[in-house]
Amino acid sequence: MISLRKHIENYNDKQGDSGEQGTIEPVLCEFRALFLAIGECADRAVPSLGVELNQKMTRLQETLVQPVSSDLLAKTNQLARAELSQWAGRAFAHHKDIERELGEIIAVVSVAAASTSERDQKYAKEIGDLTGRLSGIAEENDIAYVRRSIIESTRALKTCVTKMAEESKASFQQLTAQVKEYRVRMEEAERISHTDPLTNLANRRAFEKHLETRIAAGQPFCLIMLDLNDFKAVNDRYGHNAGDDLLKQFAAELKSQFSVAEMVSRLGGDEFVIVTPGPLGGAAAKVERVRKWALGEYKINQGGQRVKTLVTASIGVAAWDGKEEGLALLAKVDQAVYRGKPAGSRARTGS
């Protein structure tokens, strides 16, 4: 990341040379957007680790408001670098853990294959000895001896086969148990990578994958997007812990309004999106249910006390036209949300 402080100072020098005392707000807007982009990219790259960095980048960009001092710029730049460095270390360790998990699975299969080969060689000698004895018996003329030898050889062969079966069964059961354990661990890792750790809803990665599946299926469906109004004010007034508490409560209420066949996900920040099958009319009815039951008054934790706050949202609905790609449909519903925002909010976002 380039030095934010140096960039601002260069900008001021240029303004001074031209004799203009213009505002540095455009530059600050660019860097605020950069911080947000870094957080969102980290969230999509490693969802299980990216949420925390995303939140920290969001908090850092919120500090860059006029008037901005050189000391604040330097401190913000230093904090951003430190957070990125720590996140990179955690992400590297995360990928190493995944590599180790895969290595262990391969090792289990390799040991099982080697065990099977060794067992086959062990019993091959015993069966070979029995074959030799039977061949020798065929040359005998003493029927009693032949009969006795065949019975003994048959018992030995049966014992050998029984041992092979028992060892094969035990090895197979052990291998099955080990593979099952690793499958559970991998499935859990997959679930975590597709889950937003704060709200336990599906994250953006899971949403995009589900959206591709829906489009491939070719059946009608709609997107419902919600953007909570003035959520930043909750963080500013009550603190980020209270804001997180509100997001968790709202996510639980939102999910309860939809069936298991409908995906409810958190795109990031205070944005949520639902994939619901069927035409636009059905989706519109579900929006009204959300307005009635998921929006409204909530009680959040703030300094050990419960305080009331009102949750409203700008909501957009868009139906898949049967040809659109996922990103195009997402952009369409995002525009519907924007059109539904209060005029003051639209002016502040500059969208």
C-alpha cells in the first residue's frame, strides 16, 4: 500500500503551486474506497479470516473525514499496514493447514495400499506352500494318507483364507473410519468457508456459487436485496460491538422469514440478499413479510445495558429474465435498492 500521508501531502503541494486551496475530499474518498475494497477482497479470498479484516478496514476508513491532520493520516496508514501484515500471516497459516490436511488424507490412503500389498505377499507364500503339498499328495498311492493330507491342507487353506478376510475387513474398517473422519473435517472446512462468521448466514462466496447453480437450472427465480438504512449511525452512537449485536439479531429474524430452499446471505457490511424461486409476484409478497416481521425495533447491548433502536432498510427486487448472467442480475437488484433509498442517503453515498 502506498503511503497515504505522502499522497495527501503531494496533493496539497500541487494545490499550493497552482494557487488553489481546494479540498482534499476527493483524495480521501479514493482512499476510503481503497480500504473498503481491501476488506471485501480479503473476505472473498479467505472468508473464515476476511470478515475481521473487512471490519477493521471499514472502521479505519470511517476515521478519514474532514478535517484530517497529518498525524491522523500517518496513524491510519500505519494501522492499515499492520492489519494487512497480520492478516497475510494468518492467511498463509490457513492455507498451510489445508495443505497439511490434504497430505494426511493422501498418507492414509498410501498406508492402506501398502498394507494390502504386504498382506497379499504374506499369504501368497502360505498358499504356495499348500499348493506344493497338494501336488505332492497327488503322487501318493496310500488312500488313507492322501485323505488325511487333503483334510489337513483344506483346514490350513480355510484358516489362511479366514485370516485374510479378517485382516482385510479390519483394514477396510480402519480405512473407512479414517476417510470418514477426514471427509467430515473437509466438509466442516467447506461449510466454514461458505458461512459468514458473524451472522451464520451464507457469505458472498456461497451466494455467488448458489446463483450460478440457479441460473444453470434455468428455472424462474428472484433476488431480494436489503441495505440497512443509517447503520453507520448505530456504530457511531453505540459502538461496533452493539452494531455487530444488531446485525446478528436482524440476520436471525431475516432468515426465519424464508424456507430452507431459499438462500439468505450476507453480502458484506449491512447488505443482505435472498435467492427465492418463483416469479416476481411471489417475491414481492415475501418483501412485505420482511417489512412486517424483520424490520422495526430491536434491543441491542450497549455498555451492559439494553437500548432500543429502529431498523429500516432500502429493499430491491429483481427477477431473472432467463438470459442474464449473475453479475448483471446482481447489479440490477442493486440499482433497485438505490432507487428505494431515502434522498439524503442517496446524496451521501454518491451512487
